[in-house]
Amino acid sequence: MLRGSTLATIDDKGRLKVPTDFRRALEDRWGPDFFVTSVTGEKALVYPLAVWEGIEAKLATLPATDPVRQRFLERVSYFGSQLRLDAQGRLLIQPLLRERAGMTGEVIVSAQLDHLEIWNRERFEKRLADQPFTDDDFRALSERGI
């Protein structure tokens, strides 16, 4: 499992150096291959390739004509690229996604159990302020046994 978050930097060439603790956990469990994508363009989703292939297997069970499947695949394909960590532990965030998500300089790398989210730091902090965790959210978790 991946936990926590940390600051990182997208360099001038669009590469993210995956923070060491996350890199070790990812490589030890899933290896060096990843699918980096987004659905909305507001953040990058960094999936170990094996995790992403599990999502693809579920999508493959839906009819090819399912409009939600089509919209989802259009977006993740548009923003997506299959990558391997380079020798320095970096992943290239493709230009379309980097531009849309405003990923230059400092970013937040946030663990999501089996994948990472990469956010422009200012946008992420605004999101936290605009969408606070409420008492209703706590109740909903409690109803789910958490």
C-alpha cells in the first residue's frame, strides 16, 4: 500500500522524479512499468502497469458501445502514456497532460493506496479549501465500516 504525500518537482523537460519511498514501494510490489494518465486533466494518475491492466480487464467486460466506457477510454488514452522509470527514477509527464494540469515546478505527489496522484500544488490546496471534509463524509465512512 502507498501512503502519505510529499512535494516533488517537474523538471524543465517534464519529468517527475518519483519520491524515493514511493519509488521503492512501487517497484518492489509492481515493477518499473507504469501507465500515466488523467480522466479530467486536472491531475496526473500514475498507475503501476499491473494495476492499470486490472482496470482494463474490467473495462473489457463492458460492451464496446457503452458510452461511459467510450468517454472514459477517450480521455485516458488522450492524456495517457505507458512508461518505464528511467535510471534516475523519473517518469515523463506527457505535454498535453502537463499543460492542462498546470504541472511545472513544485507538485504534490499523493498516495492513493495502489497508485499516485500528481497535482499542481496551488490547485490541490485550493481544492482542499473549496471541498472540505464534512461531518456527512465522516458519517458516510462510518456507514461503510471505516
